[in-house]
Amino acid sequence: MGPFGRQIDLLNRLEPNSRLYQLFEKRLGISPTDYLAMAVLFRLNSLKDMSRVLTAKYRSEMRGVFGPVAADRFYNTLLIPRETTAEQMRNVDPDEWFQPNLLYRSPFTVYDGKWFFWGRCGLDRHLEFALSDIVGASDDAAARRLFEDLFEEYVGRSLVRTGAEVLNENEVRVRFGVDGGCCDYAVLDGDSVILLEVKNKALAHTVPASATVRTYRSKLKTTVFKAADQLRNTAHFVCRAIPSATVHRVTVTYGDLFVAEADHFFDEQSTEFQSDEPVFIMSVDHMDRLVEAVRLGQCSFVSFFDDFAKRRREPADRLFALSELLNHEPYRLGQPPKHVTEIYTPFLEGMMARCHA
């Protein structure tokens, strides 16, 4: 629901004549709203019975609701000819086969009249990250900038739901006298300050599953590593303004970038495995879950990061990734975040009404 919710929120804030909307329409070949409606419907039905969504009858029903051109175009984004799949995978390093989402660009490969399905993981990612993947592959600087701005605004609106004091970049600069690179947001809670930098980065076929630190630094130089520099520079000024402050540094990514603890990425000079100034990486999906736990009174925003930092010092309690802590009490949720549901539900209801019209 989370990635779909963000895509819906994005389209709700775009004008049809905007560069970004037109980029989606050109790349998809149909209205991005229609594409997203079909993607949601396809996923809901495929979860119940994958064989049903592959039948001629179901495809005919989709054509009846969305029109033959839109429905056929949608299916063509899922059904990739073997030759295209082979071309896309031609330069894949052997270690990249260990990435579970490697074939997300070809959820179904067509060969000799048969469909080959590469698994639920790739299909879900293909549908849920369709719009952000289009932006990631585009050279349109204006469209990319608009997408990044809207993503940053989404994070800001989500953080406000914690009830804590939230400062944007300009407010952070003024409050702490920051000179140079500055983070996007700061959440203040007593003597603790959580600094957050938002980057539109997700797992992609260009990020290898196994590589040297130098390779990763090259691949992530303009996103994740730039964020670490901005966070650490901001932290320097925060600590100078509030010497007693506990500061946590967090990079919020758009999607499924999963690198666990990244101390060895960000602190090459450290002689210890564990950095004294760690930079945590958290996807926006996980951040939304944390915000909801805070809204429900299960924890405070800062207590989550305090808990993770404490566990890092105890080998028996240490976790592989920040997101793992969300599966522990008191952070575990029994339902999706309320604000994501409020975005997703009206869209779903409108789509279902359209199907039954």
C-alpha cells in the first residue's frame, strides 16, 4: 500500500500539463492515472489468483473498463519479449543474480507463445515503483527536480504527524547557524535532534549486490553519500549550538535501498567497525510506519533512534538494519499507517466504482 499511496499522492499534486506528468504519459503510452488504476487492480487480483489475471477473459474485462488501447498498453509493460529481457540482462555481473529484484523490469517474459513469471517480488516492485523508475531513467532535469521536491514535501508532511517540532531546511539554517551543506529536516525532542536528508534513491539493476566500498561510493556519490556529508555538516553546527544535544543522522530514501549498517561506507578513516557518527538509512515506507507508531503513542520519534543506537553497542541486541527494529515492540503496527490509508482508500473506491459502472 505504501508505494502505491505515494504514487497516488504524487499524481494528485501534479497538473496534467506539468513536465513530470507528461514524462509519465510519454513513457507509459497512456494516462499515468489509468496505469496506476490498472496496476492496483492487477495486484489485488493477482494476490488472490495469479492465473485469473492472465486469462483472456480478465484481459477483456480490463479492456471494457479502461478501453482497449490503455489495457493492451498496460499488459505490454508487463509482458516483455525474451529478446528484450536477454538484451537487458546481457551485462549483468554474476553476483547480481543474488538480488531478489533483478528481473523487476521483466515481470513476465514471453517466449514461444508462453509466459514465464519471475516471481511475486519482481512483479510487486515493477508495479509499485513504476513512476519513480521512469524518473530515475530520465534525463529531464526539470521533471526530476519536481519529483524530488514533491517527495521531499511528502516526507515533511509525514514528519509533522509525530507532533514534535519539525524544522525545514531554511529553519534549520537559521536555528543553528548552519553554513554549507544542510539537511532537509530536523525533528526536535527535548535535548535530542534527529536530522533527516531526503534522497530519491532505490534499489536498481545498476547497484551490484556485492562490490567494494569504492564501487558503492561511486554508484551512490550524488545521493546517499552526499546526504551523509550534509547530515554531518549540519550536526557539527547543532552540537556547537547545543553542546549537550544527542544527534541522530538519517537518510530517507524513496524505495528499497537496503544496505544495512553503512558505517564502513561513510567513515573510511575509522579504525573501528562502528562509526562514532553513524548515518542511518531508512526508506520512506519504514519512516511512515515509525511516524504512525509515534502518532498512536507507542513510542516517541527520538526513542526509536535512541533504542537502535543502544542496541548497536550490545552484540547480543545488535540488529542488521534500522528497519528491523520496527518489527519489535513497541514499534510494531497492527495496521497500515492512517495517513497512507487516507490517500489510498479514495483512489481504490473510485477505481472500484469505475469497474462496476
